[in-house]
Amino acid sequence: MHALHNKIALVTGAASGLGAAIAKQLVGAGARVALADLPSGQGGKVGKVALCSDGWGTATMSLHFDVSKPAEVAEAMAALQAQWGGLDILVNNAGTDHTASIDEIGEQEWRRVVDTNLYGPFLLTKAALPLLRQSDAGRGGHIVNVASTASLRAWPNASAYHASKWGLRGLSEAMHTELRALGIRVTTLFAGGMRTPFLLERFPDIDQTLLQDPDNVASMVQFLLGMPRGSVVAEVMVLPDQETSWP
């Protein structure tokens, strides 16, 4: 029996890309997965993807909310608890970007990126803590924060994205230090470029041979979450073997 069998996971940004790949692999390992993404009117796709109608039945539930809105996060967590009674795994994967120079980017766009990529994981973690504390017979659950090589170096026209991901890296390290006293394991995942809508829809001319399959990164997440008690991988970097942005 897989270590993730019957575990309850919440994956944000689960409608497509890496989030969808993570959700699919966790369900395949026997977990129950709450698929979280924006409502369809705000660009979300959870209600439309095959993920939700793939014969998984009671193995999944859909949650439609904005990770940067405290009231919506609280409502989603209450719905998850009402449905399944607990939470073992939180994957903070939802992310966004706006490609523009500091001179050109608007204040609202800059704030939207930081709110989604940094404030969102803080809100989700804070809301999930009461349930994660009770996970695994009180020994604690596991949080995976999906960062990026953008939290380790910088390139032009991505100031908001870099600020949010560098901030997420610091937040995740703080979580690791603080929450281990509660038995909650925290991992920061630095993911290199992937063949996902996040890149392909914004940069249609990108060389896809330099990107990795999101399923490969999702496999690492499944491995991290299956680690036996007593150990935690605090940080891990998964890159395409032809990665050009790092190092």
C-alpha cells in the first residue's frame, strides 16, 4: 500500500499544468485530492478539465476560490473539512505572472502577482494549520511550496514574479523552521521551466525542447510526500536537463 493511500491533499492551481499533474499522481497513489483553482469567471478551469470527470469519483472534490482572498480561503477550508473531515497535505502551487518592465507594469498587476504567489500561500497555510496539526494521528502533515528558479536569480521584465517567488522562498524557510515543532514538514520545490500553459500561452515561440514535462516534477512531489517519518527534504530543485536559466 502506498504511503499516500487515503491521505487528504489540497492542491492549488490544480486546473492545469503542474497542479493538474500533481493531483493526478496523488490520486493514482490512493490519495483524496481537493482540486482548487479560480472560479471560471476569473480565469479558472477546474470545472471544465477532464481531471474532474476522469472516473475518480469520490477521490476528488473541486474548490473554486481566489487564494489571495481571506474570506474565500476560509470558506474553502471549511468546505473541505465538511466533506472529508481533515487535511494531510497542502500543495501551494497556484501562481501567476505579468511580463512587463518596472517602468510599464501597473500597480494593480504588480500587486495581483504578489498577492497570488506570496500572500496566497501564507493565507492557505494559516487556514490549514489546525487540520495539518491533527494529521497522521497528531504527528503533523506536510506542506509543499512550489517556488521557482526565479526565487534564486533574476531576469528582466519579471519584477513582481521575482519579488513574490523570493518572498515565497523566505516564507517557506520560515515555515520549515517554525512548524517542525508541530510535526508539520515543509518542503520548498524549486521548479525549472516546464511545458505548461503558464509558459506556452505567454511565450508561443519558446523552445519546448529546453523545457521539462510537468509529470516529471509531479513525480518528485509524490516522492517528497511519501518520505518516511523522521526525515524531510527541506529544499529540492528539479530542472530540465537542458535548462538555460539555471545555473
